[in-house]
Amino acid sequence: MFVMLVSTAIALASTAATAPRGVAAAVQTIRKDRQVLRFFGNHGWLLADPRFAAEAKQQIATHRRSLAAAERYLATHRRKVRQKQTTRRLAAARVETPAATICRVFGADCNEALQVARCESGLRTDAQNGQYLGLFQMGLQARRLFGHGDTAEIQARAARRYFFVSGRDWSPWSCKPY
């Protein structure tokens, strides 16, 4: 009976020796290979018994190779994921000029928005003229309604909201693009 149990364990374990296809398969392969290697580690007598030694050594070698391949696959996958995350973080943290930010935020109205911002503030986010602040020199009431911040992104988004509420014209600003 014990011989049948060992041969069944060996037969089941040999299915894990296939190459992993995907992350889930690699994780499953690693679990199975470690389980089989633990089994042989706990049943060292199989290596000493001439009836099982050849098959046990073959299974150990097969599962060590399979484990190494699955771990390499998983390490490669993790490295690629980290590279993508790093690329995304760097792209999100890239320094963008106020003009580029205005164009990204305003889209099709980019040229007109640039003309207004150039005239109002010289494209400076820290520009101030009395109560009027920022790229688009928005007044206190406009800042309360549409927002204001230190970055070109926040200021451009606030000006865009103001622009849309005013009917997509530049009437709230003293500088006009036309």
C-alpha cells in the first residue's frame, strides 16, 4: 500500500514539471514543485531504497529544474511590472511647462488660452496684480468659485471651468485672444 502511495505522489508531482504559462501557472508550479521536494526531503529513505531510488532522484531533478524555471519566469514578470510602474511614476512626475499644461488642459482652445495667459501673467503661476493671481489672473470671487492653487495644472483647470461657465468666451478676462 505504501508503495502505491509513493508512486501516486510521484505521478501527481510529475505533472508540475511542465513549463509555466502565465503568472498563475508559475505560482501553481512553484507550490507543487516545493511540495514534491518537501515530500522527498521528509522521505529520504526513498533515495536509499533501491526499488525507488532511481525514480526518486529523477523526480527530484525534474522538480528542481521546474522550480528554477518557474522562479525565473516569476522574477522576470515582477521585474517587468516594476519597470512599468517606474515608467508610469516618472511620466506622472515629469516637469511640464505652463504652456504645455495649458494646452493639455484646454485641448482645442489651447492657442486662445495661451494668448490670454501670456497677456495676463506672462505664463507665470506666481503672478499677482492686486487681488488677481496666477496664470489667468483670476480675482478673489472667481478663485472661490472655480478654485486656485500653486501649480499650472490647478490654475489651468480652474480657468477652464470659468471659461466654460462663461459660455466658452473670454469675456471675464481683460486680455482677449482676438
